Amino acid sequence: MTPAISLKGIGKKYRIASSKSLHLRELLSFGKKQHTQDFWALQDIDLEVEQGTTLGILGRNGAGKSTMLQIISGVLQPTTGTVTVNGRLTAIFGLGSGFNPEFTGRENAMMNGLILGMDRHEMLERFEEIEAFADIGDFMDRPVKTYSSGMKSRLGFAVAVNVNPDILVIDEALSAGDASFKKRALQRMYDLRDSGTTVLFVSHSMGMINRFCTDAVLLHRGHMISRGTPEEVVGQYRDVLEKSQNKEPDKNTERDRQLDYTIAHEDEDDMPDLPKGKRGQRRPTGEAEILDVELLDEDQHQAHRVPAGSNLTVRVRARYAQAVEESAFGAVLRDRAGTLLFANSTDMEESSLGPREKNEVVTVDFTFGVPYHPGEYGVEATVSGDAGRLLGRTGEAITFAVVAEELAAGAVSQPPSRVEVHDSEELGPAT
Amino acid sequence: MATYTSSDKQSIAGEFFDALGTFYRKRWLLGYFIHRQVTRSYRGSYLGIVWAILGPLVWVFFLALIFSNVLDIKNRTVQGDPTLNFGLFLYCGLLPFLTFSEALNKGINSIRSNSGLVQKVVFPLEILPFTNAIASMVDKVFGFGALLIMLLLFGRTLHPTLLYMPVIVVLQVIFILGLTYIMAVLGTFLPDVAEVMRPVIRGMFFVTPILWPAGLLPENLSWIENYNPLAYLVNAYRDLILNGTLPGALSTLYFTLFSVALFIFGFALFVRLGPKFADHL
């Protein structure tokens, strides 16, 4: 397979002078006076990125991360070396940067999509999706000057990720927006990653790099000083940071360790896959493993978009890694802000699962009426044991979208929920 | 398009035609850009796009009014046409001059004022000056409409030579595009050019027969008019719109050749240097 991105001997030189007139003075002195300096923002970068890789790029401020991304995306020309890119590349350097405040969100979204290389008819097809993702309601048809900065980034991100790139380049674009938007943005990035998109990602958040990336590189003063797994590279990055802090006397005080911890974990609350605050205590024991979670519509077809007010079945399949006396399956539905909307479990419905053998596979269907409010929702599934011990859980929320459809008059209440337990042998083909 | 390598060095001609093709491939983007540019100044006003025609109409109306009823200055001595209003004569010459001055002013800034796009998105930069040039032409089409309305109000017949206007407009577009691309390159690399061009544009206003009729200059100064492409445009506008005559064939040929050469030079320069723009913003 050809690599998605290949860099050979890339270097980028800048001439630095404090003002343009110094350039002129240097020219007029015929080389007698030196007012400018050469500065290599990048030097000798060789890098191959395989398709489907999620590459995290670490480095201190000014290490050359953004320059590298700009060269890869073709915005900047390298001074030396060659760049080869295979596939459609979308780069996000700051969200909504091309928006014109006098024009409506809809007009700007269209422009932005065209700027990012989409065709007009492609854009028209995806408009509904973009609108749903941005979720800014009526503001879509109002001038962008009336938007809050969060709305602007939401719309910008919605357009950028709906371009369906083969290669997505993100330069800290996610630092904007509130927690709920961040979460959705991350969720979308996970989706892109899982669908095989090559993602290049700059972040100062080591936790993010660790969890999200399959691969990482470390830049230091324009040189690529390491490449490897995120854990290794994050470790080296810590060393680099520590070295630069060594001159400061108060190293390793209690306060310092606290700060380090905060920095390393700053964005964990925004992760889409785990409920807030409970991360420490709620790590699953691993006694059960959730194999997959399927979303089925009323016709028992797999669905990720369902009409408002219809019934959705969440089919959870899990295997016991050890024999268990008593256990319960649970499913929760959250909106994109992480608010719990609905929860159900086998013990709430008094369908006992009974003792289970090692390696036994059990399937449970949770059926419930989806909310009437259109938008994106997430489902998480758990298997818990006696005394509320968490045996296993889904790694990340399974998302689906509710799309508006005309309601029958008076249909305001949600249909009752239902839980059915199957052993996996009983599970025939979906009818 | 999906795959690119930075070391693919094309010939200038290859780059040139490749970039010309972008205009077709990106026609929607171009359309939206031009639309945005044309409607931008009217956005947020109560009358909206109506101002595009109302603005020039008010202006040409005042020009015509000032030079007829109020000051009673007419044009009879210089143009041999006793009914011609000097306001209309002036406005007819102003139209091509304004596209020229806007091409220079906006062209210089066309890259700098879009630094967000240039530095942050992979973007066909040749669209930016093109948008400026076409938008300013579209704007003048409304001005042209206003002029025709005023001519009718003043009881003048519209000459059949008006049908040749599209030809002149096409030549003018080529001329304006060439200028805009050159200015875009200069303005990006040398910000000082903006300061230089301001007096140059003012000077051009006076050495072009806008305030004064063509052929007024003495023999030894007639080169000012003869070698001024802008003078050709102004005279052609007045010939076709006001006098009902055709501009000279030879001067039209010269202007065409000059405009095409200017465009080829400007566009090739732009395409060649475009990739370096992001470093200079």
C-alpha cells in the first residue's frame, strides 16, 4: 500500500528580521551589514504515514508542528525536500476562519465546503448532516456576525468533518467550543479514525495523544527527534519538558506535581466515552466483555438514523470471561451533552440472567422509544455484577441520530421500554 | 488532483493552462465568491441589492443635474453636440476609469486581505484576483444601466452601436484581469506598492480624456493619449454610447494585443509565484 503521506528531507527556512525596512538596509549595504538571520523552522524531516494511521504530533511551542502540517497540506512550500500526499486532504487550522460575518451560516457553510474542495452538489447532499451536526437551529439562516464564537466553531467543524477526507489534518482546532461540542467533535474524530481516515493531529494534551493516536512523533526545534507508539513518544516529550524546566528551582514540589497531573488529565472530562467524574472507580473488572452493540430500527435493520418517536432496539452481546453468579446488563441513553435521558437494565425489568459459565455469550435487547428532539444521541452498555461491580462496558458510546418526521397528533409520550434476554444460540438471523 | 508531490515541476505553459482550467473546475466557488463580493456592500442595508442600481443612478442623476440646470454648463463647444449633457459625458468616461482604479486598488490587496484563506486552506489562489476584477466589472454593469436610463430621461436616442459594447467589455475584462494579477503579485511581495499606486492612479485620471474630450491635446503631447490604453477604453465607451460611432479598427487591434499580452504575463507571473505567497503574509 502506498503511504498516505511521505516526506523526504523536508526543510523550511525563514529569513527573520524585525521589520521589512531592515531587509532593505541589508540589501543597500551590499552584504556589509547583516540585519536578518536565517531560521530553520524545520530541518531534515523524513516521515512516512501509512493509510489509516492516527498520528499525533507533539512538541513545545515553536517546535515546528504547525509548519510541518502546513507543508503537508500544501499551504506552505518546503525550502528543501519533497512532499507526496495520496488522497483528499482536509486541513483545519482554526475553525470558521473563512467565514464572512455579513453572510448567513448557510451561505458561509456552502462557501467553506467549496473552499475545502467539495463540489456544489456534494455539498447540497450533505447539508442536512452538516446542519444536524452543527446544531445551531435557526441561526443557520442568520448572519454569522450574530453568532457566538462557539457557534462559529461548531459550524466550521461541522463543515470540515463532513468533507469526508481521506486525510484529516487538525491543528489544535478542538480547543475551541464548550465541553459538549468538544465531545461531539471527538466522537466524530473517532468515527473518522475508525472508518480508515488518516488523521494528523497536533495537541499539547498528552492524554489526548495517548488515547486517540496509534502513532506519534516528537518535534524539537525543527527536528524530528522520535517516532513511535504514543506512550513512548509522550514519555520522551515529558523528558524534553522536564529538561527545559530544570533551571527552575521549585521542581517536584507538591504543587508542581499537582499541576503536572492537571495538565496531563485536563481534557479527560470531555472524552465522549466515559461518564464524568466516575472514571477512577468505574473501571470495569474485565470479567465480562461486550462484544458488540447493534442498533436496530423497528424493522430489525441496523440503523444509525431513526425517525423521531420510533422504537429503537439496542442489541448488546457480551461474553463472560469468568464464571459469574449473578449479573445484569444495562443500557443508558445520553444526549450529546452527556445528560442521562434513559437507563434500563435487566434487573430493573426483573429479567434475571442467573449464573453464567466462562466464555458464555449472552445477548440482550433493550427496546425503547427514541426522543422526539432531532439530534445526535449516544448509547452505552454495561455488564455489572453483584454489589454494583462493573464487569464490562462499551469502550465508547455508540451514536445514532434522530431525524425529524411528522408526528401523529398527540404522540407526545414515549412508548414503554422493553428488555429481552436471548442466549446467543437462540439468536437467529434478524427478521 | 488527489495526489500531489511538491517536486512536480511543470513548465510555465503547463502551469498556466492548468490554472486556467481551475476556473472551470471551481466555477461554483467562483460564482459564490463573485456574488459575495458584489452583494457585500449592500448586505445589511434595508434596500439590499436595489442599491446596486440605485447608487449609480443617484450619482449620475446629480452629475447630470449639476452640469445642466444648476450650473448651465453644457458641452456644446467641445463635442459639437449641443444637447449633450456634460454630466453624462463625464460619467461615461468615469465608468471605464473606475474599473481600472478598482482593479489596481483591490488587486494589490487581493491576497493580503484574504490571508486567512491563503495561510489556512489549500486554495486555488488565482480565484481571488479574478473575483475582484469580475465583481468590479459587474458593479459597473449596473452603472452602465443607470447611464442608459439617464440618457433616455434626457430624451436622447440610444445608438445601435451599443450592441458592440459586449465586445469592448470583454476586451476590458482581459485588460483588467492582467492588471489585477500583476498588482496582486506586486502588492503581496512589496507592500509599498500600494503607496506608490495611489498617486499613479490620480495621475492617470488627469492624463486620460475623462474630464476633457479626446483630441484636445496639442500635437507634441498627443502621445499621452495615443499610448494610453485607458484612453482607448474611455474613447471607445463614448463612441459607442454617446456618439454612435465605432472606435478605430487599428487602435482596437492594438488594445486587444496589449490586453492579451498583459493578461498572459500577469497570470503566468501569478501562477508561478502563487505558492510563495503564504510565506510573505
